[in-house]
Amino acid sequence: TRRKIYGKLRKDFCLREVKMSSTLAKKRKIEIPKLHYHVGFIGSGNMARALVEGITTTGQVPLSNITASATSEDSENLKMMKAFGINTTTSNRDVILTADVIVVAVKPHQVLHVLGQFEAIYAELSKSHVTPRNLRPVIVSVASSVSISEIERKTEVAWNISGSPVQGHLPVIRSLPNVAASVRAGVSAYSRGHYCNESDAVPFLSVFTLCGHCEEVAEEYLDTFKAFSGSGIAFMSVILEAMADGGVLVGLPRAMAQKIAAYTMIGAGKVVTEGGKNPSLVREVSCSSPGGTSIHGLEVLEQGGLRASLMGAIKRSIERAQELRPRLQNDQS
């Protein structure tokens, strides 16, 4: 029975791969359309760079449509952003002027301070009769532990349209991507604010899906997703490194062992995400031989407590995010 299951799993997976290859071949004949959205980054740290790298490698957003800001021209972060060929600036005003999607990518304790500048910048633009490219850009915060309500209190702005004063909230989205966005394999959990409807979210999704998978969740689950997709990258890297070390232990060259471990992890993920298989079934068919190599290896993993350790690591990551929230609020006050 297990061999039949394994044969069907392998057949299904191979057929799916053939269909995907055929689809990709057809797509390659079609020129990928350019996105017309302009994207701005306030802050140029690790997460901003990962997103910019993912976006720029697609070729779907012209480099001239992307702007990143930092506090100093001499900032190492800004220099690295310049290397992508995008626009850089030390003025957040420039980002607000040009962007349809504004990604606030500063440290969590700096988020509300940066957003506090928006009202003054809009007032100055209105007074100077300068109209931004988009009067209602979507504000995307990628900081953990800063709630949508806190952000929305800082993003109510006023401006003049043909001499008539208008006041309202900018649409807000909280998103927690991970660094795999740099290779377009990221996972971004996101929640829309009270003033962000589905059409407001379209520019955000158009840009962020270039970097991987986007999953809308209730805000209360964002910290949980952070543990999975953010901290999870670190956890999977430890497993990958340990697998590579095991390969070296049994005589494989380091570079080869690392590459094989990485592709093995990618393959396991694809069987689940693209093949639609439950991880327990994948494990079962991989251990189909009584007394075989895989079941003996799994015995060692169970004895070492791998499963319990991973579950505990995720739980502890969530607890830490909750512990940091009061400290963050004190830093912002």
C-alpha cells in the first residue's frame, strides 16, 4: 500500500512539474508587462533592501519608479540602495511626493516618529501648492509590535484640492515579510487598516507579490505569522546547516553538501505548496521501506527532540514579541 501511495505521489508530482514547465514555456513568449506603480521606502535597512532586491530582479517595476530614503547620504544602507540603480534621498518629503506605495521600513521604535512627520509635510505641500503624485498613497508598515490603530492616528492628513480643504486618513497596511523576499521566495502576512479597502490594497499586492506569497490575516495573528515566516527563516537555516554538516561528516565536500541540503528543503516545500500534499504523507512515503535509511534517521531526530524544539522555538518567538511590545510603547512615548 505504501509503495502504491509513493508511486502515485511521484507520478502526480512529475505530471505537475511537466504542466508547470509547459505553462512557463508559453509565458516566456509573452513580454511581462511593466507595473505603473511608484514605490517609496522610508528607511533602507535589511528588510527594505530585501524587498528592493526582489522587486528589481523581476524587471516589472522601472528603477526610476523606486525611491528610498535614509537619514544621511553617507549611510552605508543608502549606498547599498544606490547599487540597485534606484532613486535615493535623505528627504521623506521626496518619497511622499512620488510614491503610490510608501513602505515604512525603519526600526519599530522610530515608526510613529516618522509617521508624525506626514501631517506637517502634507500641510507644507498644500501651502506650496505642490500636489503629490498620489494624494492617498497606501502606507505599509513592516515593523512588528506597532498596531494599525497607532499608525492610523499618525496618518490623518489634510490638503487642498483646487482651494478646497480636504481631510482624511491614508490607507494603512501592516505587513511582516521575511528576508527571502530578496530572492522572490518571501512570505508576507498582512492586515488592512480601517480606512483601506480592497482597491486601496491593489498597489500593495501588485508590488509585494513580486517578492513571494502574500497572505491576508487578522491583525491579532501577525505576531504568530512573524514567528513562522520571519523567525522561521532562521530556524530552517539552522536545519539546513545541520544537514550540510551531516553531509560533510559522511564525506561530501562542503559546497556540495550545502547545495544538496538546500535543494532538498526546496523540494520538500514544493511537494506541499505545489503538489498539495500533507507533510505527514510526504514523510510516510519517504519512510516506506521497513527498516530503511529514512526511518532510522527519523528515530534519531525524535530522540533529539527536533519536533518539540521547533514547536518550542515558535512559541518562544511569539512570547518574545509580546514581551517587547510594552518596552516599545515606552520608547515611543
